[in-house]
Amino acid sequence: MKLLINDNIFKCKVCSTPESVKEGMMNKTFDGFDCMVFLMEQKTNQNFWMYNCIVPLDIAMVNDNVITSVNHFCPPCEVKNECDTYDGYGNIVLEFLGGTCNELNIKEGDKIKLSFF
């Protein structure tokens, strides 16, 4: 799957099952893809954490293909009850390597397009 934001194209790994959403970027690096896309079951307030992540992430929340919020450079966390949470409203969540959104000027209000090309 590919993701287009502004003039930026990202190769994506998709998480759409409850198990894959729960696992997310735990113990992973961006090897073979640039963005992880979470296709959520409902439009609601989404809440993510960085437990067992290896690298800092930018976490963007998306509703109806518009970015509603960006959490920048979220640090990894190794202790469950000490992890910060990052939230926002929508039915899609995007995770990028930390710093990507600032570097590419990806921000709230930007439109996204997902496609299989």
C-alpha cells in the first residue's frame, strides 16, 4: 500500500486486525516500509503508546482522510506503567520515524490518500 501526503509518497505496512494493531511497531524498525498505517474499526478517540518500541515515532491521527493531530517524536518506553500515551480523533493512525513530520512539513489539516499502486 502507498500513502500520499502533500508531495510525499510512503511505502506502508498495514495493520487492520486487532492483533496487528496491538503489536504495531513493538520491537520493529522501518525495514522495507516508511510508514505504518492502522485502519481502525471506528471513528473515535484513538490512544497509542510506545511500549517496547525501538525508535521514536511521529504518530498522526486521521479522520476522513484529513490529519486531525500529530504527536511529534514520541520516545520509546520499556516499562508499561510508565509509558506516556498519545491520542487524537479518527479512524486511521499513521506512524513514521520520529522527526519525519517536521522534516516534511506534515501537519494537522493535511489530506492523505491511500492506494494500492
